[in-house]
Amino acid sequence: MPLYECVFIARNDVTQAQVELIADSMAALVDADNGIAPPAEGETATETSVKKREYWGLRGLAYRIKKNRKGHYMLMGLDAKPASITEMERLLGLNEDVLRFMTIRVDEIDEVPSAILSRKADDRDRGFRGPKPAGRFESGRKRGYDEREEFRARDDGPIGDFRGVEE
């Protein structure tokens, strides 16, 4: 069967659990169309049509959509029939909590995290970012001429002026 990736954006006033519920219902629809029975109570699904599923979090939108400035992003990698993808898109369009969705056909579904999640991990791992820029204190006040780092280092040195004359 063909492989697809679907990204949908849910409204910002719904919870993450509700976004997961929308994704679960779409996965169940695709699984049913592919002939995969839902798992029994208390069991986990051993076979599913959803090959990849990533929650990207609450992110800012490039422009306002239906008076929303933010939205919950969800990515799903699917192995499905074209008819079930059409039905899934129809249901996403009818759902009031979904602002936008986009489904594309892909050659393969990567198992590695997407660029969005890997960039988030890089942002969190930031450590020491180097010395503070010269010219400002923590308060934001401009430094004077004699308060720069090189002049403070000279103050700790030998007493006297720089012409070699001792006081």
C-alpha cells in the first residue's frame, strides 16, 4: 500500500489529550479500512497502519487562522489505501477542532524524529553560550569608557601609569 504523511493543526484551546484522541480516531479509521481489528480491552496494538506519530506541541501560526494565533501540531505517518486517506481527510475537514491539515504521499517513512523535534532537542541542550557581549551590564545600562573589560584587567596590574613612571 502507498505511504502517506499527514500533519494537522488543532485549535489552541483544546488539550493535548483531545489532539491525541483525534489522532487515535483517524488511526482507527485507517486501520479499519485496512482490515486491522482494534485491540481488545487492556491489550496493545501489535499491528497498525500508523507507522509514525509525533506530537509537535503548541506552536505559533504564521498567520491567524479562524481567530487562532497558536495551534497543536500532530504528524502521522500512514500505510493506507487511497480511499481511506480520502475519508480521513473528509473527517478532518468536518472536525471543528482541526484548523488545517495536509496529506502528502511519500516513498518511505523515516523512523528518526522529524526536523521539528530534533530542533526542539537542540534548543533545550543549550549550555554555556560564551561571555556576555562587551558594552552592557546585566541591567542593560551602557558601560562607560573605563568600565570595559580591558581597563578592569589593567587596574589589577602594577600601580602607576603606562609610561613606566612609578607613583
